[in-house]
Amino acid sequence: MFFLNKLYGLFSNDLGIDLGTANTLVHVRGQGIVLSEPSVVAVQEGTNKVLAVGQEAKKMLGRTPSDIKAVRPLRDGVIADFEIVERMIRYFIEKVHNRRTFVRPRVVIGVPGSITEVEKRAVRESVEQAGAREIYLIEESLAAAIGSDLPIQEPSGNMIVDIGGGTTEIAVISLGGIVTSNSIRVGGDEFDEALINHLKKKFHLVIGETTAEDVKIRIGNVYPEKNEKKNKLDVKGRDSVTGLPKTIILDPAEMRRAYQEPLNTVVEAIKITLDQTPPELAADICERGIVLSGGGSLLRGFDTLLSKIANVPVILAENPLITVALGTGRFLDEIKFINQKIYKSEFK
């Protein structure tokens, strides 16, 4: 079997996949990250025929006629629609894999730490149906740590906080293994939802997910900045009372008020993880700090806020949006060195 796997490796492109709630990234061994597209699929109502995947499908969110629906088949980091996820993964694999070869690829998938056995099985089956030869599931926090170039093999504490679209993964890693961790199903989507609910409740303004995400990127923040009063944005939507178009002016202070609930949930999970960390490793974290990754870590002021609350340095990863994908891509090279339970399935 070892010889066959080695032989297969010569003729296939092994893949690392960050199957995210918001975006899917694919790392091809020897090439780096070759694909980054939204985890969105547009299908025909009734027949479920796939009409578009990725960026093209995302443009359709909230804008489709009655016979077409644009859906996000992953929610809170796990599969919500098995059939559509399988088609999406197949599309991405076929798009990046060298179809001149006849050997199916080995695939590493990053999964949330809170994933259940049933959800693991759903991920495996989706990737198997999409054409994988071997499947490895790795916790996203470990993948993010590898992708952030943390010295996880050393006998010292390394803390990673990965804030994705559907989950936040928090872990303390030492000697290649996860010592303590927490996984909560709160991420960028919940921040968008909190803004949508806040604007509807306070201003009677109805906006969609795409608008909420755009506003978050442009003026979203969680800690006061200098001269932020000048940073205002016109937000357009529909008046929930009259049903007519409406525009309001938002500033960063209002964004902080909107984000308070999901922000408190994330911060509390980080504090709990620190409290569960052995004293020797906690001392290492005091010196080395906490590393932030994932799209949610790009919220302005998050590093400053967390540093003040935890009283430790907080560092933003060099490439926060792609750390999990980088980690899954490097995993096959480092598997023999990682002292961590890996969920593996082989399909003949």
C-alpha cells in the first residue's frame, strides 16, 4: 500500500481545501493556492440543476428570479446541503486538478473542532463522491497554525484564533498537538446578521447579506480609532415600515454597537480557552502572544481590543485569509511530524 501511494503521488496533484462557510480555497501541492471563490451555488428550482458556482453564483445572491436560487450550502462551518456541496467540491476539484492524469488526488480538508461524527462522515462522503483517492480531515485551528508558520513542534505554547465565516476556532498548541481548544459557531456571518438585525430594529432599514458584508469591510470596527468620525458611509436599503427605498448614514461607533453580541461571544470563548491553558503554556503565550487569522480577524481594532482584554500581545497573521488553506496544503508534507489525531479515510 505504501508503494502504491507513493506511485500514485507521482501522477496526481494532492489538494488542500479550506471548505469555508463564506469562501472555498484550494491549495495544490507544488503550486500553492490556485483557487479562492465564494462557497455559493446557483441552482434551478425543482431540478436542482447547477447553473453557476463560486464568484458567478455569489453575484446572484438576492437577485435571482423565482425559478433560480443562489444558496450557500455550508452553514456554521458544516454541510447544510449534502448534494449541492458535493457538486461544488467536484466543480472546484475538476477546475484545479490535472485532468490529464488518471489518478484521483489525495485531499486534506480543514474542519471545525466542534464537528460531529455525522458531520465528519458527510464531509468525507462529499469529497469521496467528488473524486478523492484519500481523505484527511484536520482541525482548522491546527491548519491555521501550520499556515501561520507557528513553531508548533516546539515544547512551548502557541495560541491561534481563527475567525472564519461560520465558526471561530481557538487553540493552544504544543509539540504538534492541540492542548486545549474551543470551537464556537460564531463568525463573520453572525457579525453580518447582527448588523442586519440592528439596522432593522433601530432604523427600520432592511438590508441583505451582501450589503451587510460590504459595510463591514468598509467601516466595520470593534475598537475606537482616531478620526473615525470622518469615516461615514451611506447605506441603502428598504424601509420596513413604508416599503420604500431608504438611505441612512452609518459611522464606526454605530457598527460597534451592532456587533456587541457576537463580539462578546468570541471574546468570552478566548478568555475561557486561556483559563483552561496549563500555567507553563500560559506563560509562553504571555511572551509570544496570540496569533489572529481568518477573515473575521480583519475587523478593525480586533487585535487592539483583544490585547487590552487578555493583557498579552496580539499579532495578525501575515496572510489571515489563506492560513487554513496554506496549512492544509502543507499538511501532507508534515503529517509524520504532527502528534495529532487525524481522521483519515481511504477509498479503493
